[in-house]
Amino acid sequence: MNPKPRARIFRGTARNIRFLARRLRAGELVAVPTETVYGLAGNAMDERACRRIFRAKGRPHTDPLIVHVHAIQQAEKVSGMNAVARRLAARFWPGPLTLVLPKSRDVPDLVTAGRRSVAVRMPAHPLFRRLLRLAATPLAVPSANRFGYVSPTTAEHVRQGLGTRIGYILDGGPSEIGIESTIVDLRNPRRPRILRPGAIPRGQIARVTGVSLPVPSRRYRLGSVDAAQPAPGMLPRHYSPGTPLLLHKRMPRAAGRDEAWLHLRRPRGTLAPNVFWLDSRGDMRAVARRLFAMLRKLDAMSFRVIHVEMASGRGLGEAINDRLRRAAGGA
Ligand code: TXA
Ligand code: MG
């Protein structure tokens, strides 16, 4: 028998947001909408609250949390901002950009997994911004999924994953962007590095920093390689559905009724019921917005394998491919 869900979903009324801000101040957790994906928020300055975040997600304490702030002054309090960070913040905050900077002493070591750096982001979602303002403290907010599963892009996804472990979910509608923020390491402002490709393409960041950012080196397995999952714990699998995923640079013809074929755009002609697509015209923003919800949906349909078409590596395509590779267990 499944345990009864205890999470309540709250609409974003002024009264509800005041209530949820009080819960946060009392050290409790609240799942929140952001423009990227839903997050699980707790007071970043309260170690007890942060401990609860790790417990609710089943996340190891070695994986640090992003500190979300309402205003630039708050970012200056939790981190050592530098000139490049201020320039990037002026251009992209509030928005889907996370900066890794030297950590201030006020931030509990638990948040940064003992590192001397802290990840900081100022989110754009209006309801979350209101909540941050009323909570009047920076919030530690990882994506609101069980550790290792696909990030949630609706309040209902959050309830499915964490409903028995948390009490409060603020519903802000489906996430507008659908993939997580871009993380830029600015500990050395002269050599910025992208730690996680995300909603803001690297070209846009390079235009502001004035230097191109090195592409993280990684070797991936593409389709045609054995789709079997690596043993749990062998690879840092993230965002992964339970059904094995096989990635393709060029999609082969659909076959096998027990296999799903997920295209970026609608293929031509008459299509079998096991053929799916993310956007009729393959618009990359729409693809990003729908990707995680589609992986959840296909995962629930008990296919033996899900074949997925990869994006071009450019622009948003870099982040989309990164998430696909992780979901396939290859990152
Ligand atoms: O869009 C987002 O960033 C979402 C929403 C909820 O804001 N949050 C998110 O958090 O994706 P999470 O915890 O799922 O992923 C945060 C990533 C982790 O992979 C973590 O290792 C990295 O940020 N990170 C956090 N602090 C870091 C640090 N000091 N140095 C390097 N990486 C860090
Ligand atoms: Mg996550």
C-alpha cells in the first residue's frame, strides 16, 4: 500500500504566500515554482532546515545546494561577488543563471557540502520572488525531485515524487523554461567556466564576460551502444527515468511496439502510436519546456526502451543534450 500523500498544493494568493513565508521562517520546507523547474526551498541560513532538504530528496550530503536570493544585496551577503559576477547579474538576474563564488562565513557548511564556494541565483518567477521577499532570508533550493529522478516542471510532479515527505507545495503553473539554470564558475573571474549547461546558452554568457568559456570534456555513448543501465551508484545518473533511454543523433525508423520513439519535431506522414514528438516544428524553447514532462509520461507507459532524438549541440541544444545524456546514464 502506498502511504497517503500529505503535501497540500497552495495557489499563489497573497494570503497563502504569507502563510508559506512563515513556514519557511519556522524552518519548514516549501516546494516552489521557478522559471526553470520546481524547487524544494528551505532557509539557507538554518542548518536544520537544510538538513531536512537533503533528507526529503534522499540527496547525499556531498552534493551542494544553490542559494536563491531576492536582491543583489543578499547575494553580496552570502558570497564574494566580483566585477564579472556583477556584470552577469546585471544582465541575467532575475533569471536562470547560477554563479559559483567564494562563500561567506554566514552560509552553513552543509549548504555548500563543505566547499569554500557557494552557488547563488536570483530567480525570476513572480510568486517565488514574492515568497523570497516575505521570507526575508536566502533560501537553499535544489530541484524538487527525489535524488536521481527527472526534475519536476509542475506542482503535480512534485507531489508524485515528494508528496509523502513534505507538507507544502506552491503552485505557479508549468515551468516556463523547463530545464535548470546555467551554472558558471566565477571563483576566478578571469577564467569563467560553465559547470552545467542550462537555460542560458554559453554564447550569451561569453558575450557578457568577453571570453569564450571552455566546453567541459565528456565522453558520451550514443545510440546503438548497449542500452542497459549501469549498476546504480556506478555513474552519477541524474534526471533519469526508470525506462532505459537510447539516444540517437539521427533517428532510425520506428519499430517494435514495445519501444517508444521520441522526436524533437513531428515526423512526416502517418505515425504509429509509439511515435512521439516534443514540438510540432522542433522549436528548441518548446522542446526544453516539455522535455521532462514527456520523459515522465513515457516512463509511466511501460515501454521497454525509449529512443530519443538528440538536439544540435548549439544554443539551448547543449543543455537539452546534457540532460538527455544524464537521463541515459552516460554523463
Ligand atoms: O534551475 C535551477 O538551478 C534549479 C531551480 C530549482 O532553481 N535548481 C537546481 O538545483 O537545479 P539542483 O540542486 O538540482 O542542482 C544544483 C547543482 C548541483 O549539481 C550542485 O552540485 C551544483 O549545483 N552546485 C551547488 N553548489 C555548488 C558549488 N559551490 N560549486 C559547484 N557546484 C555547485
Ligand atoms: Mg537537480
